[in-house]
Amino acid sequence: MFSDELLKISWDETTERIANANDSDVRRALAKQHLDVNDFIALVSPAAEPYLEQMARLSKHYTEERFGKTMSMFIPLYITNSCTNSCVYCGFHRTNPMKRTILTRQQIDDECVAIKKLAPFENILLVTGENPAKAGVPYLAMAIETAKRHFANVKIEVMPLKAEEYEALTHHGLNGVICFQETYHRENYKIYHPAGMKSNFEWRVNGFDRMGQAGVHSIGMGALLGLEKEWRTDVSMMAYHLRYLQKHYWRTKYSVNFPRMRPAQNEGFQPNCFVTDRELAQVTFAMRIFDHDVDISYSTREPEFIRDNMCTLGVTTMSAESKVNPGGYFTYPQALEQFTVSDSRTATEINRRLRVLGREPVWKDWDATFDHPLCSQPSLSPSPSL
């Protein structure tokens, strides 16, 4: 499990290596075709800041070489804000005085119909709070089956599950899982997640192993930038994690996210640092140069001018017209949101802008895996926990 590997990697020593990286380290990394984590550390270090233009050119080259001039489009659907966790930065915090909602099958279907009227989305991400008693695996199976009637590609961003539960959900149409580790700082993690399932660091960080063991086709990962002052150390740990997963679960497709902290409703938590636009660009370029094949995603957390600039330089997946409250597209359009969206353009407006910028929006991923019998036929054996 990756938690065992992480014990071998010192947070403090990695932070020191980032601070001590020099000009030669950066130039050596930029000259290499195949980079290791040490090279990534150099590229996210302050020493790489004078090389940002060169990094942008390299990132653009590798992105177009691997992905062409395309942008994969997706949309999130929040199906419940019921949560038993106490994450200090989240609007779904269990003590936050807000109405809790768990969408029914009919309501999920209504939301899917409403989304299809916005744009020809075929990639949907189902998002929940973490409440296994009220919205556990049977509920997720129902939601996936319902969404699958409308969308070719269904991913989930939910509580970490057992390997057999992930495997069972693939038989109901699951194509991928996204999970944010938030921070790889083992001790501070407990400060930000004091209670609930999410307070268990090992269970969360090893969830990616369980996804790989279950044969989940696509795994997305991310660190919440701003949660830790040493954000460069967090993304370096994520680079270690990505390489570990690629080595052990090489059939799986991977994506990375760099969400910056946004204001949350009714929460007083302030980030430990604010990652600038320039720093966000640097870590994006560094990741693309480090890994030419990984999918890099920007959500509507980011303002439109950042997304417009980065869509030609390294980002390959983007959300559009996102509602971050349960039932936000049709059932409960005025409900309390998990965080504040920055890019409020419609999907049609984003589609038009991408074309102006020379990018071809891709609404459906034609991966043959989505037509695998497991995604369309019931399991021949009983599904665990369902």
C-alpha cells in the first residue's frame, strides 16, 4: 500500500530539497525526455520561476503531441450533501446549519435530463458527501445506473470504498473514480479532518490502491492547494504517488487536479497560503513535462481567464456550467453550494471560446473500455455489499 511507501519519504527533507533546488537542477530537468520525481521537484521549486516561459512551451508541445488540440468536457452532478465528516474547510461540514439533501432516483434522472439540455455532455461526475449509512454503496449503484442511461462515461467522487465495492460498482456502469487526498502531510491531515471517516489518513491514501486492485478504468487524484503552507511539497508527494500507482496498476488511466482553495459557505477557515496564478501555471507545466500522458483537469473553481490561458498550454479536461449543490440543475437550483464557482459561463459560451482559442471540445471519450460488457451487462455473480 502507498501508505507504507510514504513512510519512507520525509516531508521535511522534501521541503528542504525544493528550497535548495538550483538553476542547474532546473536546466537538467528541462533537458530530459523522461523525468523522475527529483526532476519534478526542481520544476516546482522557486528556482524554476525564471524558466516559466520555457516550461510553458514544453508543456504545450507535449500536450499537443499526446492529446492534439482537444479539450475533454465533463460536468459534475452533486447528488447528496449529507456528510458525517468535520473537514474544517468544507461547506458540507456536518455541523454546518444547512438543509441536507439526498436525491432520489427520479430526481437524479431529472437532473440528468436537465444537464443534457445544456450541452451534449457524455462525461458526468457524480459527487457526494460521505454518509455510508444514508448514501452508501447500494445508493451509489442506483445513481450510477440512473446516470448511465443518459451518459456514456460515469465517474464518482465519493467516500473511499473497499476494493470489492469498487469492483461491484463497475458492474453497474462505473468508469472512473476521483478522490482528493487533500494533503499528504500525515500529522496535519488530522487537524483539517478531526472527525468522521475522512479523519483516517491511511484509509484515504490507500483508497487509490483499492481502486487499482478493483480494476477501475480511470483514477483521478489531487491535493488541495492552500491547505498546507508547503504546497510544493504536497504536489511532490502526489508525483511520488502517481508514479507508484502507474507502476503497480499500469492498465489504469490517470488524471491529476490542482484545485486551489475557494471560499466555503458558513466556514471561517482560511488557507495557510494562497497559490498565485503564476504558481498554479508552474505546477501545471511541471506536471505535464514530468508526465506527458496524464490527464490534467481544471474545474470551474478557477476563473475564466486562467482556464482560457491554460487550455492551450497543458490542461486537457475541463468542466463547464457546474452546479456544486445537490439538484442544482433542476430540483433545488437555489440550494447552498459546497464552494464558490469562479467560471460561471454557460457550456455554450465555453464551447464557443474554446473554438476561438483553437481547441476542439470533446463531449464524449470514445474509449473502447466504455463498451466493455462489464459496463453494460449485469454481473454473473452476486455483487458484494449490494
